[in-house]
Amino acid sequence: MTDDDAVTADALLRGRVRLYQPARGARMSLDSVLLASFVAPPFGRFLDIGCGTGPLSFLLLARDPAAAGVGVEIQPRLAALAVRGRDDNRWESRLEIIDGDVRALGERLGEGAFDLVVTNPPYRTVDSSPPSPNQEKALAYNEIALRLAEWVEVAARVVRPGGRVAAILPMVRSQELTSGMLRRGLHPVRIRHVQAYADLPASRILVEAKRGPTFELTVAPPLIVHEPGGGFTPEVREMLGEAIDETAPLKG
């Protein structure tokens, strides 16, 4: 087995949930924790677009014992690791993992079939950020196989009227995200900016939208990730203490 084939077994929720992921390549980041903490239960039936090895789906299932969902992942190895983690956590009846392209699943997902759609999507454009030579990372982080407009279109089609769509993206793409949602009948209802430090501009945006008529928009106070000395803030430490070991950086 080469280094690129190696897999680690990592603990979520203080060991109550297991996650398998590549030792090198597309690994879980803090983004999944922030998004899972941003969305309020109940989740009902959810779709996780680009689920990777399953961290976001697993966190949602752990937070809401009544939730069930579908995770779609285009990379076969990551999808297989998501299945391994799901089965190890005994969630076979609560989570379906589909190895495939979410844009091509159409009838299999169904129109208006989900209460919630979540995604921590590939967010770097190829023009703005050269893809990693590691193909797994490149597909996970760059818009090679899935562009913002495409996953928003899928989300708008599969979420039920009044259902929610939530995502985390770099702040520089916030206008593109919100305008794309609005064009497809998804109206932002909650927004929260994520700042690495209190004295720095926001680097991420958390957005929750609903499908349907215009709703009132709530802008939450910024989420500060780090204390001045470099450690995590109490709010983020609380998220991490409930979600994952305090080693996960923001997705680069």
C-alpha cells in the first residue's frame, strides 16, 4: 500500500462516531463542523451534496436521531470510505451513500424530496486557484466536476417548498452564491460571517435559504474562530469538543 492509499480512522463526538478518510488527499476540515453547527435541527430527510467521506452527514445524524439522509459523492474512493464509516456507525438504515454525479441523478433523488440540502462544495475556481496535483484534492476543492451554479440548481430542484438549503463558502463568493440562490427561488433567511480573527475580514460565509416566497433575513453576529493568541474561541472550542478533535483547519 502506498502513502496515497493509506486511510486513517478518526473519532468524532469524543469517540462515539467513527470517520474513515485518506491519510493524504481530501480530508475533513473545520468547514464541516461550522456548517453542521450552523444548521438547526430537526433536519428531516436531508441531501449532502459532495459528501466526501461523510463528516457533515455523520454530524447531522448524530445531532438529530430522527434525521435520515442521502450523501452523494463523485469520487469512488471517498464514497466507499463514507459507506465504511456509515456501516461502522450502524447507520445503514438512516443514510444512503450514492457514488455518482449529483447533476445526473435526476429521478433517483426526486423533485422536492428533501427537507434540507447541505453542502461544503468545491469552491475554488480553476482560474483563481491552480488545482492540486493530488487529483482527489483537486476534485474536492476546485470546481472541476461541479460548479456553484450547478449544485445550486440541483438543490433548488430537490428541496421541498419551504425546505432549507445551507452551505459554507469563501466570503469572496458570497454575492455569487446569494444571487444564484435567488434566481432559483431560494431566499436566504440566515447569514453568518466567519472570521479567522476578530480584527480580520470575514473569510467564510454560512448561508441558509428557503425555497419559496421571500422570507425575513437574519444576519447573525460574526463567528470568530481564533483568539488573539491563536487558540480557538470558546464558541468554536464548544463546537469542536462536541464534534471533532481540535486539529482540523479551515479548508484551505
